[in-house]
Amino acid sequence: MNKEVEILVIGAGPAGLSAAIEAAKYGAEVLVVDENNKPGGQLFKQIHKFFGSRRHKAGVRGVDIGTELLEEVEKLGVEVMLNTVAYGFYPNGEGVALAVNGEEGLIVHPKKIIMATGAGENPLAFPGWTLPGVVGAGAIQTMINVHRVSVGKRVLMIGSGNVGLIVTYQLLQAGIDVAGIVEAAPQLGGYGVHAGKVRRAGVPLYVGHTVIEAVPNEDMSGVKGAIIVEVDNKFQPIPGTEQFVECDVIGIAVGLTPDIALPSMADVTLINAGRLGSQVPMHDRNMETTKEGIYVAGDSSGVEEASSAIEEGKLAGIAAAEALGKIDAETAKEAKDNVWSSLDQLRTGPFGAGRHDAKEQIIEQMEEWKVKNSAC
């Protein structure tokens, strides 16, 4: 079965929904597909309030932001197909292959494609890391915030970035004991507002430590604790500093890696993203890749916060609508300038400045690529 559409958005998270909203506002026909049975992506795991400025939804919970985006998508008449996997790109613009509900095949022929496929959690390998009870922070959020299921009785969290700190506090809100946070660096890595919450709650903080083993329980059906150890300034374990921490769950929050499987199939040029993750599609200030008409947005273009993903989705949606002739150049420039102003605000301060520089490097190399290829 075949389907024609002006814009195909792959991924119904904050970036994908925002892209669809912006494009649809200007009259573009938009189809959003997502492999999950519920749209919204990570937002529906985020029960905490966003902070920053009003334009960045300060004081609004992530789950409520997700609901607002869904309501806007519905109001604009955007078609959303759930339980639908985009699994392949046909060459020469012959379409994108979808699997609907795991059975029905569908080939979509879009004029423009926006890939907002997000990112996956990084694993951390140590003896026992494949035991039941060793889980990613995202899985913990899904269980306690979405399904209201207790993940365990006592959790040891590895990683003190924003995800590790936020999930730790949400575990406490769910009435689950936290055995501590283990961080290899000499200090906590996330925002002070999140670190302050877990400190005030009395959570033990093992900075300058790492986990070297998950200790299984008697029947190997789970864990009964972890062995942690101090590390030196080269992050090597210091013999004789081992200690046992009792827990029945070990949560892993050691960063995310952009999901670039589909962009790779589309044969876009990839580039090292530095602190934004591993490789990402090279893209310009319109979020357009080296393949004309294919855009990226959100964590698949470099791991940042949900607020940044929303803004990048807006950029891609505006640019795709402009390329289709739905919006004149002057109006599009004004809209994109407003989004860039918002993004620049998000990419300031001790945490944001590094993300700003990494993103600018990607864009600069894209401009160099354009010059080089236009001369060929």
C-alpha cells in the first residue's frame, strides 16, 4: 500500500510533535509516525516542573507540556500513526517503508522528511550488569511515572547528570528508598536545582566512585547489592576502597546516544557531535541535512534538554513548510529568528555554553560542506 504526504515526521516526541505543529500551522499536510502506542515521547515520563523562562514552559510539568502539544496536533488535524515503525528508506526517493501494528506494510512518499528519532540510553558494563534488577533510568521512569509500578524497594543510582538526579528524586516521591548516587567524577554533574533536592533529602552521594560488580541474590533472580570503589584522577579503581551497598535495583543513568539508524539509511553525512553525543547527521541552521528535503530535530541531532528539542522541532517544521512554498521567505525568517533567540537562551551558562559551541561547530562544518559540494 502506498501513501502520498507533504511532510513525514518520524518520531512523536517533543521535537516531532513541535515540528508537526509548526508545519501544519502554515497549511502543510503532515503525517507523524511513532513506534510506541502513545505519543509524547519522554515528556510523559517527566512529572517534574521545567524551569528557566516562561517561554520555555518554566513551572509546567513535562507531562502537561506533552498534553498541550498533543491537543495542538489534534486541533490542527495532523495525522498520527502509532505502533508504526519506520524501518527503511528506498533509494532514489522511492519512499519510506513503514510497518503498521507489526503486520501491515505501507510505503510513504513524502516531499519532505523530518527525523526526530530521539536517543537511546548508554549501557554500563560491569560483572552482573545483565542481571534482572539492573535497569536504565528511562525504564525506571516508565515504571514509576507512567505505569505506577514500583521498580523495587531500594535503588542505587549510577550517574549524577540531570537524568540521574531527577529520577532519584522521583524515586523518593514514589516512596522508594534510594541507597545512594554513584558518580565517577569528583562532583555531581547535573544542575544545582536538581542536586539540591537530593542533598536535602539526605541521599548518600558517592562522588569519585564507580560500581565494579552487581552482587546477585541466592537464586540469581536479581541483585542484593553492589560493590563500589573509589577511583583515582584517571578514573581507575583504588584497591582496598571497595564497599558493599545493599540494594535490589541498580539504575544506570550514564548518558544518551543519538539514534541515527534511519539517518544512516538515508545516506546523510554524519559528524562527531562532541558533548552532544556520538555521531549525528550534519545539518544547517534550518536543521536540514546533506540530503535535500531531509531534516533532523531533537536528540537525534545532538542530545540536549526537552526544551531544546521542542525548539529544534519548530525550526525543522518552519523550514520544511517554507521549502514547500507554504510560507514566504520574510515570514519564515522572522519565525526562525524567534526560535533561534529562544535556543540561544537555552544554550547559555555553565551547562548550556558547551552545547552551544558543539552545535555551532556542526553548523559551521555543514556550511563548509555546502561550499565544497557547490564547487564540484
